Amino acid sequence: QVQLVESGGGSVQAGGSLRLSCVASGYSYSKYCMGWFRQAPGNGREAVAAIDSDVGARYADSVAGRFTISLDTAKNTLYLQMNNLTPDDTGMYYCAAVERELIMSWIPGPPPDYEYDYWGQGTQVTVSS
């Protein structure tokens, strides 16, 4: 049973930074794709970034150059470093995973939500102006 648990959300002012973490248990890294999504009230779930064992990392245009996704398999932890945050970055952030490689099929952007099998409960990020 794969479980994903996010942490690191909070409230920051515009221009600030946060680092989100997602600890995975029961997940195999032989072939993987893991991603971050966000959802603002009234909006659909947006793919923010993804990383897989084939291509590496991909980002949504809205966060490229400001966010960095990384994976530490020794710690079973996925990270999202978020810099220069703006109020538009406000939302619930979710970690997602699937045990296969996805990114090549979705270049230039990260894969959409329906490609993932496992989801965390989310962590709230609020950016004030």
C-alpha cells in the first residue's frame, strides 16, 4: 500500500519561499514518476512539476525558474522548493506518484493528474500580497 504524506505548507508574504516535502512509503523507485499539483478554490487541479526516472524534471510555465522539484530516494522524500512566491501560487498542494515513467509522453509540460495512481492529502500554501 503506497502512502504519501505532504508537509511544509504555510503562510508567507509575496516574494518569500517555502519548501514542501512528501514522504512516500510502500513505493518502488525502479521506474517512477512523482509530481506536485495545486488547486485553488473554485479551480481544477493544476500540474506544477514532475520528475521521473527517464527524463528528469518538468515544470508548468507558471512556475518555471521559481520552483525546483527534487527527489531523495534514500529518504523516500520528494521536495518542492518554491521561491519568489506570488499570491497566484496560493492553493492546496498535493503530491502524486505512479510506478512508471510518464514525462516523455507529456513534454514540454508535466503529466496531468489522471496519469497518477497515488495521492497525498495535501498541504495548504497561502501567499499574501
